[in-house]
Amino acid sequence: MEFFRFCPECKRRFHIKLENKKRVSLERETIRTTRSVHLGGSNIPTSRYGPSAPTTQLLVYEGQPIIVDIEEFQYNYKCKHCEHEWSEKHTEKHREN
């Protein structure tokens, strides 16, 4: 794969060639989701001394967990102008449905 980028050595914008792409690590993260529903409130007195503070009812549901794959890749590049080689790490996140 070839594309234009700046070489860190010669600082020129030339064709950069992706020599290698290697996965360094893979992590799986689970995110819990919740959903809440407000059922309303009332101002009904709950004691013989007068009205109490307004009460609210809240119903909480636990939803489906979201699974996220976090992959870290090491890319090896080579400049076509000066033949300089270097590597960079990139992180990609993929959400599973």
C-alpha cells in the first residue's frame, strides 16, 4: 500500500510505502449500559406533621453490554525518496453489535 506522507528523516512529502502491519495487542473491554425511567412523583403527606418532600420513583434497567475490541498495530514504513524506515503504533477500536 502506498500513499503520501511526510518522512521524519528527509521531511519531504513523497510516496511512503507500508512495509508491514503487525498486531501488537488485542484487548476486549465490556461496557455495561443502564437505562432509567422516571415514573413520576407525588406530594402526599407521609407523616402526621404535614406534607413531606416530593418523592420520585425511578426504575433502572440493566441493558445489553457493549463489547469493544481494542487492537494495537505496529506499522512499518519506508520512504521512497531517502529509504528511511520507521515504525508507528496505532490503536483501532471496533464495537461489536
